[in-house]
Amino acid sequence: MRTQVAIVGAGPAGLLLGALLHRAGVANVIVEQRSADYVLGRIRAGVLEQVTVDLLHEAGVASRLQAEGLPHDGFELSFGAERLRIDLRALTGRRVTVYGQTEVTRDLMAHRAAAGLATVYEAEQVQPQGWDGDRPRLTWRQGGAEQRLDADFIAGCDGFHGVCRATLPAAALRTFEKVYPFGWLGVLADTPPVNHELIYGRSERGFTLASMRSATRSRYYLQCPLDDRPEAWSDEAFWAELARRLPPDAAAQLVTGASIEKSIAPLRSFVAEPMRFGRLFLAGDAAHIVPPTGAKGLNLAAADVGLLARALAEHYGGSDAGIDHYSARALARVWKAERFSWWFTSLMHRFPDTGEFGARLQRAEFDYLCGSTAAQTALAENYVGLPLGA
């Protein structure tokens, strides 16, 4: 087989890149090691920046998002019993949209199938080759036979544990990492949300996030130790702890029920530089990870592939300026998002090594936010998302 762009990974980053390239007339094939059902079964974030929404519209896959997504003009911070609403619309003129990553993936899969574009699932031993020359290719095994896809470029959209970054020589990469000393215990339930907007809470018992996927499906998170296990938490224990951490007036609105999904995610900040190696490009989690505080993971991946799709379209139009500057442009935005996610995580979580001094600094930061429109504007600008290429 031959194509112009070989994409590794059929998550939302790879699928969105494929849709944007197709829209630009650039042929592409996606190769994924997992099954389509496995990809759809991953529960992830659900807050979309305007940049992400715009890219989905550009790709022609936003009709269901437009009909079912929940536009949010603000969100809340709570510190103990106190609550502060950040008015995104008033502070920035923009908003975010709540729409689950699973639904984004489902829409992109349906669009790709309807367009008749090639996607290879359950590909074993995927290996990018020749990316440092002028004949890049992917090889893999399927049904006991060796398969090969020749391409002009390879896009690694295969996540943090994917093969594309792993195949690069260590000397070609510079990596930066911070691992946080806690995780998030998450529960998904078919219960109405406790509030019509998200609440990010800091209490003496730890961080909590009250979120949603729809008007009838809630997503809640609790800060927990890294060695905790989901099976150690009954539904009753989770709801009781959530109520303790929410502001009392929010806790009074809590509706409980059976959990659909329960999991624990560690928190990590990670960046790999650069994001281009000859004819191989990294995008999304293959190049960077952010803590989920502020919901930047999917949005950063969308911004990466938005830049990459434009760069590759420009290449086939006769200019290599986009691909030559892709890494620098993407990383400039990535590091700003890393800074914001680190700051927001540091503000809202209990850290075991900072003691009362750290707690007082968090209190002072919250008080400053309450009294400063400038501080609220900076928070709002970062939360709704910086412009593409910023």
C-alpha cells in the first residue's frame, strides 16, 4: 500500500488529523494496534476549548457536538465552603463546551467510515521505518502476514506508550517530566450533575472535581494516594467522601447512584522535544502529557494536529515552512499549557510535602483570585484555550 501520510494511532488525535487532511485533499491511512471497540471504551476528558470545537467544524464532524454539546460560560472554584465563579464569557468573550472524548472519537470514526477512508485496526508489531530518509514506511503484522505501508510522512498520534516516540534514538530526544505524589479516583454515573457548571474544589481532605458528560450523566473525581485501588472504594464510600469535600450547599444537591465506571489515574507532566524527526512527527500524548486539572490533554492534541494538518497541506501546495516550524510552534503552546496545568494543580491539591506553609500559600492565591479581575482573566484565558500557534 502507499499513501501520502501514514498515521499511527486511531484515537481522537489521529482521527482528527486524518479528517483534516482528507478535507485538504491529502491522502492518509491510519494504523492502530487496538480494536475499534477498545479505542471507544476508553473514558477520558470532556471539556473542549473553542480551538478544538473550531477544528471539529473545519473537519466536518461537529453536527452532533453542535446539537448535544453543553456550552459553558464559566466554572467554579471552591475553597472549603467558599465558592468563586470564573465568568469565562465576561472575562474573555469565549466559552468551553462539555462533550465527552468518547463521543468525539465516535463522531470521527463514523465520519471516516462514511468517507471510505482506510483504517487498519488490530495491527501487531507496528514499526515506523525510514523516517530519517526520503522513503518512510510502516510495517506491521496482521493475520500472520507482514504488511507494509509506504508514505511521504509518518504522524505519531499513538499516545504516551506508543511505538513512534519509543523507536527514536535516545540521543535525538530531550524529555522533561514531573510525577505528582497523588492520583485521581474517577467515577462515572447516570445521575444529574451536582451543578450546571464544573466545580474544582480544594478541601482539607483533598481535591475534588464535580463534572458531567450530559445533563443526566455525571463525572466526579477525588484526589487519592498513588497506591490506592478502585476496588477498595464501594460506591457508598465514594459518594460519602465526595460529599465531605464539596461545599455544603453543593453537597446538598448531590444525587447518588450506581457507578458505570471507576478508575484511578496518576498525574504527570511530560514533554518530549523536538516534535519532528525528519519525516516523522509526534502529536498529542506521544509528545506531551499534562495533569487533567484544567482539561488540556485532548485540547493540546487537537491543537497539535491542527497545526500539523495545515503544515502538511502547505507542503503539498509547494511550501515547507509549516513543517519546518511545526515543532517550535506546537511546543510554544504546549509549554504554556504545561505551566497552566501545573499552576492549577498546585493551587487545588493537598501536597504531602508542603505542610501548613503550602496550605497558607494556596489560601492566599485563592483570596487573590477572589479580589483581582486581572488574575481571574489570566485564569480564564488559559482555561478557554490560547489561540492556535500561540
